[in-house]
Amino acid sequence: MTVHVAAINLCNLPPWAIASHHFNAHPQRLDIQGVRHAHRLLFTQLEQLDTREMRGLQFHDYMDVTFQLHQWESQSTESGRKSLKNSYLRFLRGWMFDSNSVEGAVLKGWVESRIGLPPTFHKVPIEDMHGAAYFEYLTERMKGAARTSAILTQLDILYEYTQYELEREKGGLTQFTLYRGVQDFSEQRILKSLGKNHHLIRLNNLTSFTTDFERAWEFGTRVMQVDVPTPKIFFKSDLLPKALLKGEEEVLVIGGEYEVKILTGG
């Protein structure tokens, strides 16, 4: 199968470099074009706050004011009300309920447009960018984006906030060991065998993992263990207060090539 990446993206490294497993071993910061500068007030405000809870609330308040999310009830039309009500939180919740939903298509679309990695799966495998599966994904992506005011810009800020918070917590770039339960590992896009239960695979452009090893077993008979560098984490559910988003230790990982270890039960 031919691997497709976009010719251009909206960050500081080319798509092929970000997708490579070499990037995971030697990560660099990914800056979405102009976002930190345009929203520097937010990051200045975050610097003054001591707890993650306070910073999460400040982030949401900033999004609320910047995108007028609180004004949805005052809109005169149903489409206007939905456009504001369907904020970034709606899309995160939609993903966590079903990553193959319309909301999931929009989040995968953000990765494709900003990072340059198209999805390899949405409801069904996407084998090429000229087939019916890719067209259906595009249709859902456009339908979802049309529901919400500036959703891709909201997701830009969410990613940069995630990066700020993780780097602040860890003191710079680091690796996170994450887990994902699978029923049939053979369905993964295996690029190379690296030894017993050790493989190089291609992940979908956005994939859910968990920090909880035990919880991963609830979703499959095998568990993939992977080390993910900070820049490849799009969002981590515990970065926002539970009053805003209830996560289950979920981590949304930007795809590409990854070395994985397969853990089996028993």
C-alpha cells in the first residue's frame, strides 16, 4: 500500500518527517502556524496560575470569550445557536463516544490539514485518496465543520494548550508510555517485524490510547504498548477539569509510524 502524506501542512516540519518513527525517537516541537503568537494573552495568563485545575478553567474561559460560546442561546436562528453551542468540547465528547462519528471526522481532518497526515481509517479502511472511503470521510468532515464556528481554529488552540501544559508538567519534551487494547492485531497496518511481539506499524492519523494499562485490557485480548513523544499528543483528557470533560485516562495520539510491543494476556 502506498503511504500518502500532504505536500504541505501548517506547522514547522514537513509531514513525512513527522510521520517517521525517527521523529518519535528524536522529537522536535511542532508549532501550528501563528497560533501561540496570535493567542499570546492566553499563555501569559496561564503562566500566572499554579494548578492544572485553574489553568484548565482559564483555558475554557478564554475559548468561551474568544469564540462567544456562551452566546449560543441569544442567536436568532437554530443554525446560529448550534454553531456556537457545538464547541471544541462537543467534538472531544463525540470522539470519545465514537471515533468514527462526524466529530471524529473533523478531528482527523484537523490532523490532515495542520500536520499533513490523512486518515487511514474512518468507518472502513481508507486505501487511497481517490476512493469512496476517503470521499465519505471528507463529506462527514465538511458536514461537521459546518456545524461549528471556527472549529479548526479552536482545535489549533487546544493542541497548543496541550503542548504548553505537558511541557510545563514535565519540564520539556518527554515520552509517554501509552496502551491500546485490540482484538485482532493482524488488522493493524504492519510495516515491519522487529522481533517477537515487536513491530513497526502505521497508526491512523488520530488514535485513542490510555495511560491506564489495566483499562486497556477492557478493549481487547491484546494490548499495544507504545512510547509517544509530547509533540504527537493532540490532547490528554485530564488536562481539563472533570466538570468540563470526563475522560477515562484517554489520550489522543497523532499517527504515523510507531514501534509497538504487543502484550498478551495469561
